[in-house]
Amino acid sequence: GSLILGLRGDSVKKTVVKVPTDQWDLTYDVAENSTTTLVRLIVVTRNHEKEAKQLKKKFEQITDPTHPSYENYMSYDEIHEMMLPETAKNGKAIEQWAKKYSVRVASTAYKEFIVIEAAVGEIECLFQTKLYTYRHRTTGQRTLRATEYRLPEIIHHHIAYIEGLTRFPATSTKKKTIVPISAKTAKSNAPIILRIGSGFSKFLFYIQLICADGKQASNSLCGNDFEGFKIELQQDKNLVTREVPIADTNCQVCRNATAINALYCTAFSLSNDSVLCRFFLNNETDISNYEAYQITIQSIFKTNSSDKVAYPSPTEKVSTVTPDVLVSLYNVDDDKNETRNANSRQAVVGFDEYLNLNSFKSFARTYGENFSLTFGKIYGSDYKDKTYDEGETSLDLQYMSAMGSGIPTDYISSPANFDGFLIDFFVQLAFLEYNKTNIVPLVYSISYGADEGELGETYVQICDLQFIKLGLTGKSILVASGDWGISQPDNVCRRPFSPLYPASSPFVTTVGGTQLVRSNDTSNCARSIPQEPNVCLEEIAAYTNKITGCLITTGGGFSQYNSCPTYQNKSVESYLKLTAKDKQLPPLSYFNESNRAYPDISLIAHDYITKDSGNFDLFVGGTSASSPSAAGMFSLINDRRLNQGMKPLGFLNPLLYGLADKHPDAFFDITKGKNNCNESPECCKYGFSAAKQFDLVTGLGSINHGVLMKLLT
């Protein structure tokens, strides 16, 4: 928080900031080089409170299907000229003040964002401050920050927020470290089963090699002693045995591993000299999908075999998600002969990610042959740095492009080390809107989030107003609900629960995650797909689960700051009554029942196949797969509407909640699963439960695209 001290006489406001010393350590007294190190700040101009309220009211009218003004969208220029005139005046004052100091200043149209780039010394002069270098205790991330600054009082009143100066980067992260399932026991020479997953309808093993003497294999495959693995799979009375010769084990020393194995060496926190074996169990015609097997494994050495080790839980193979599977599962209506509308465009929003177009092209060739994956434009910076991870961007682009087949998919990239990732995205959009030759994307997917409480109410209000503006111009924003259930990436159980933002914003459509299991109700088979003939499936909430191998729990809960929007009032009320009656509701001290509830809808979030590092198959999961896939599907509906002379869908929620009421067949209701467990997997005492109709685990359910297409075009 900030302490505002008024200094009488000199009309200067001093702002003092508390450093989160539990997370960040001071490394130097001053910033490295005050003349050469460049600092980039974004000054957010304060909006007039009355104007902001009127803007929100206008948004509610334009996005309400029952209101006469429904879909009377405004242009970006109209919003600023007609509804936010004070913002431009305030911004102009900030801009003129900054320019007096000879720093580089770039303002967006209507001066709502003032971007300042200058050397450390110049920033220190401008804000009458001192910049220090801090290092994050766990990630090692370094950042320049000030602990206080001073501004002329008149300028201080025009500023809502300064990004990059005092607030420290949010500690929430999407990076995953997978916890090994079986730890090594003393005296045993059994291999360590790190994880058993599935891919291409085969069991996929991740094993750390242990030598015959019980020591971890180091820098070699136990000299020449190791010859392979023996695997036993037991299902009821049926025992299947497989031997995997050394040539098929794909065992590699982490130090010299291929890109994909190196990725898993890091994920499992293996040392450089460790040996990771990652392989599929081939020839599996006698091993069924969606059937739980108890699996044991032992190493075969030249003169003997190791001890046996059992996987701690029965586990099953599941269908790998590809674009074709999504089409079958969600009844996707896409006429391949339809010409795409020139104004159809969609975008993935990325932060600190490497954009690998080779991975995109490889995915299009391998898994997109029935689709037309179209890469659009790149906006922003920081996407060429190969030291960054590419997993999130590759996943998002590949699936949004496939599901929004034939619609150009743009990539909007934001620079690293920012304290509030979203602000830079809004700056990019403002510059994008200013250039009238750009066709601005109509649908966006955001797979990122941070602790709403850590971001703070001011920050949330600034971003919410930007989401409102996007809705007013007819844009749809889909956001991943998070992969940690009711907790955060640190896997700590909190009271109250800690919501994720922007998932908790009432001005976006938040997408939760599901997984598939075999249905017990074979007499009334509601879901089946041609990729799994003769198997009756059921869609349940995605939660950390050793049987299905799901590594995430779909996020859901209540916002800390935003009250419940009108469009979901009835749904939330029904859910609270139903779960309270069934004694399924956490104590009220854990959440604010009168606030915005999320997610809104869901989509499968387990075992997607992507291409990574050029041409490697990578199996991933998370609501960050659900969101871009759903976004692409809504792009298809938008495209057909545009071709029929209709308006784009814009903000989806009031429409979706209304449809769920009148046309429940537009959704697949998800009634099983909870979100009290997180990634580690640690299960908190309390969480929310899936229920009939709307719930705080899967929202209204997953979408029946074909029905939605008929209703909305």
C-alpha cells in the first residue's frame, strides 16, 4: 500500500512504498549504471470518477441482450471523445510535465497511457527518487524499484498508477514444477517413477534411473550394466507384462538431453548428472483406455533385476486432445467452405514468452491437416528471446488458430519484468486502435493471472475499466480460470480463498477446465467421440488426480473486490442455496458470497498435444489450454455473424447466462468434481463442488458449439 504524505509549502506529494521483504532482497544500494541502464515506465492517467461510472452504465446497456441499446457498439474514438473527455486533459498535463525533463515520452491516443523511457538517473530526477536493484528470493528475478517518490501535487492528482516504479512484479506464475510421485526409499535399487501419464492413447513413463548398487545413475546408464525395464500392469485378474529394451527407453543424461527431455529434467528438479528415461509403452492393443491399471516396474541389469516399485495409485490412459477431438467433443460447427470475413481476427496475449513459429508450422502440418491455421501479425516486443519458455505461447496460438480455423491469429507480446502484466497489453491495444489501417482483433485469450489481493484494488479497477472499453467496442475476452483450485501457484491453503485476476473480473468470460472419464451409465450414453469407439464418456471437473494423470485443478471462486454482476445473480444464488442444503459449501469466512463468481464456462483441460521447440510433441494441460480453444470456437460464431451482416458477439457473459436459462442444451452440464486440491497435489480442507447447472468449479458447463452456432447466427 502507499502512504501519502502532504508536504506543506512546496506543493509536493511524497509516496512511500512498503517493500515485500519476505520475497525480495536488496542486492545493491543503487541501480547498476545510472547513465546507460534504461527504465521503461507506464503512467496511467486518472479517469474522472463520474465519467468512469457512466461508462460502466453504458457498457451494461450495450451488453445486455434485453436492453434496446444491445450491440450498439462504440468506436474507441467515440468512447474517449464522448465519455472520457477529462482523461485526455489529465494526460496532457502529465505529458507536458514529463517532456520538460527531456525524457523520451510516447503517449497513446487521448493520453490515457504515458510511456516514459529514460536512463536510471533521469527517472530519479523526474520522480525525485532513488532506484535500487532487488532480487527475488526463489526465482532469482532481478528488478529495479524505488521505495518512495515525489511528484508536484497537481501532477500527482492526475495520475492513477505508475507501472514499473514501485510495485514489485506479482509473484504468481504459470511455470510448473512437477512433484515426483514415488520418492526413493533407503536401500532400494528400484527405479524412481517420477510420473506415469498418457499420450497418443499409450502409457507415457517418466523414470529416474537407479543402478544395481542403489545409487542414482550419474553421467551414464550405470556404465554398461542397464539393459531395460520390465513393466507389469494389473487390472482385476488380468495381468499384462511388457519388457522395454534399452533402445526403447529413451534414457538420457540430463546434461546432454534433447530439448524435450531437458525440459522434464528441469520440471522434475533433476540434477545435471541424473538420468531421465521418458518412453511410451508400445503395442498396447490389450491395454484399454479409461481403465485403471496397477503398475509396477523394475530395472533389468546384466546379471540381475532391481527391486520392484509400484506406482502409488491405479492409473489409466486417456484420449489425447487434438483439434479433431475438440471438434467431436463439443459438436463444433465449422463449414470448411465458408469464406472468412475480412474483419474476422483473433489474438493471443503473451508475457515473457518466446514465439516459435517453427512449432506453430509443425503443429499445423501434423495435427491441423483438417484445419486452416493462419498466423496473423505480431504486436509488441520481447518475443524473440530464446531464453524464455515457449510452452504457453505455442499452446495458445496452436489451439486458438485450429479452433478458429481460417481466422488470422495475432500475437500481442508484453515485455518482461513488469509489475502488472495487463497494463502493457492495454497500451499495445491503444496504439493498435490509433492506427486506423489495423484490423483490431475481435476475440482475445489470456492464459495468465495473479493474486487479485496482491495486485490491489486500484490496479484491478484500472484493468476493469479497460475490459469495459473492450466490451463497448464489441470485443470478447476469454481468460483461463487458473490451475490451482481455490489456491495460488504457491499451493498454500488460505482463509479467505485467494482469487485469481483477471479471472475474477466481471467484465471477461472466464474458462474453467474439465477432464474425461469412463461413464458408469452405459445404458444412457450422453457423450462419446469417434476417436474412442465403444467407450461411453463423462466430462467432469479437472482436478489433480493420479488415476487420470490430471496435474491441475480448475480455478474458481469469488472476487475480492467486485460485486456480483446482474447477469449471474440468479445462477449464483441458486448454487449457494443448493450447496448449502447439501452441506457442500465452505464456511462463509472463506469467501464473499455477494461478489463476482467465476468461472463462466469450461472446456477440457487435460492431456493436449502441442508442438514445442520446433518439432517435439509435448503433452500439456491446464485452463490455459481451455481458454484459447474456447476463444477460437467463439471466433467461428463471430465470423458467420459478420458474413450474415450481424454484429460481433462482444462481451459474452450476459448472453451466455441468458441462453443457459432458456436453452440448457447449449451447454454440457458438469456435475462432478471439486476444486479444493492444487497442483502439488495438496488438498485444502475446503473448496467448491460442481453441481447441477451453474457452479463455481465449471461455471455453466462446457459449450455445445453446434447449438450455440444455430442460436446466435
